[in-house]
Amino acid sequence: MKKALVLTSTFPRWKNDTTPRFVYELSNRLAAKGTKIIVLAPHADGALRQENLEHVDVHRFRYFYPPKLEKLAYGAGIIPNFRKSFMAKLNVPFFLLSGYFSARGLIEKENPGIIHAHWLIPQGIMGAMLKNKKIKLIVTVHGSDLFPLKNFVFRALQRKVLKNCDFCTVNSEATKNELIKRFPEYQNKVRLIPMGVDTNLFIRKDVKSKFSQYKKQKIILYVGRLNEQKGIDYLIKSLSLVNKKISNSRLLVIGEGAYKKKLQKLAGSLNLANIEFLGSVPHQKLPDYYNLSDVFVLPAVTSKIGTEGQGLVLAEAMSCGTAVIGTESGGIKFLIKNNQNGLLVTERDEYGLADNIIKILSDNKLRQKLSKNGMKFVKKNYSWDVIVKKFDKLYRE
């Protein structure tokens, strides 16, 4: 049986964890197609060191003691955690050493033919150091490991990974363009394969009975981390303008992050009573909120912590038949075909956001068109069945 060691810094820590699941979803489906998948992810306080999650053998490496002081991974993500936490900075050398030696131990034990490293840095570096003539190295670039990491040191590390890998997959045209712009000599290794959507989970359905408190309200939804790069402050500002035209509108914000208090303060300063911060919601319950919503908005911006590499939540919303609005940021402009499967707005433009939200909430015909086209688009291009076939083929090349 073919074996692959998957290196990742983002992976569900326990049942109903709200940590993004795309590495697990991909790994589990590849395992179901006949590859033995061993995942190595960072440990977190409260998580098991080793477990089997359906088809996947999961190992988590400890990198600091006691575990409650492991602050680098999860939550807001490695880069924001590193920038905001002294303890996360202190974790770094131990994270790298523990991750490397844990991976080396699994290679000696399992003898995999493939290392699949998610993110150029740090997993790609580990993969490049562990690769040998018997092991194929595949690296997947998600965006946060590329767009904000521009200085000489990071470019040197990224180049080392690309030099040593056999294939490099990217999650969007935006990520591909940036990667090839920086390292044109390695463009023949690059393959465009986005992360996918579970089109059996994210389906259109009637959820009115579950949300009687929102009866007769027009629901605007945001799902994602609460940080500066997501541009949620512009969405909140736009709500003041929407309220003048749509008196029964309501904004639901799902997610956690360092910007939560700042955003709540902004909403208070604008006297917005029609906004709710719902915190984290389990992955399995997200389809209910997408179906509840009349419009989903991802107002991402380009910032010092990066840009939106893919915008997977937009594809999830489309799969549920929800009309979507996104900004022309990173991979979003390649995911949304303006006025076909969604609407595009320039970055940092609360007036443009408001105009398009009002347009969708006021025009049932437009909303139905975007809904229908969005569902077709995701099923054809982003369903896990389509994506896994592409990765499985790469594993076999």
C-alpha cells in the first residue's frame, strides 16, 4: 500500500473543533482511495497525542511544556500568533525541532513514499530537509505562507522548498501568479488544485424552523477569523448604509479572533443594534447558517498579514445556494465571476459593499440567478470528488 506522511500546522484538535478542516477532509478522502495517510500536526492543550480519525492515522507533536504554553499554532494562525504573543515567539525553535524529529521518527517507522507538506513554511522546510531519493515531496501553498512573507530570509526559505519539491500545488490563480512571479524558474512544478467543499454537507435546505428568532429578517452573514485581513470593519460600516434602505436587515458574524473586541466597539460606536457576534460554530452546523442567510459577504483586504488566498467560505456558501459578495482581493476575484455566480466589490469600500448588499436583498430574481449559478459552479470545480481525483493522480505520478 502506498503511504504518505502529511505535515500540517492546521488540523482538527478534537471532535467539533472549529479549526479549519480542509487538510483533514483531503487526507481522509485520499486514504479512502487507497493511500495510507499518516498526519503529523502540532499538539494543543487538551488534544490526544495519537488517534485514528476515520481513515487517517493522526500524530500530534508536543513542542512546549506544560501543554497550555503551546501558543504558536491554532487560534488566529501561526503568523498572527507569532506577532502578538511573546510565548509564541519563544515556542518557535522548539516547534521546529520537535516537528522535524517527530517527522523523522515517523519516516523511519512508516517508510512513506510521499511527504505532503501543507504550507511552504514551516512544514515545507521540514519536508525539504527530510526528503530523500525514495521519497516524493509535494508541497501545497495556501497563501499565508507566501503573500505576507516577502523579505530576503523568507524568500530564501521558500526557494529552498521549491528547489527540493517534486510538485507544488497552489489553491488559486492569485497564489499561482504570485509564486511564479517570485520564482519563475520553478513554474514547471506548479499545479493549480484548490481545496474543496463537501457538497454532500453544504447543500440547499429549509432551516426556517431552526431560526424562528430571525423570522421576517434579511440575514447578512460573515464566517471566518476576526482579523484585519478579513476586512470585517468595512462590512460593519456598510451596515449603517444598508439600514437606511433595508430596515429589517441583520448581520451575523461567525468566528473568533484578536479583532473581536475592536469590531464590537465599532458596532457600538455606530449604534448598530442589528449585528450579532455568534462566536465559533461547529463545522457541521455551518450549512444551517448559510441556508438561513440571504447574502454571504467576504470583505477581505490586502494587509500586512496577507491576502485571501482562496476564499473557501465563499464556495461553501455558494454550495448551499446562498448569494455571495466578495472583494477583489487575492483568490476571490478568480472564484467569483462578477454578476454570474456572485458580486465583486473593490477592497476597503463600505459604500460598494452596501450597494451590492442592498441590490441582492432587494432583487429576488438576481439572488436566484446567483444562487443557481453558484451551486453549479462549486459542484463542477470545487467538490471534494473533483479535487481528490487531482491530488490522487499527483500522488501516483
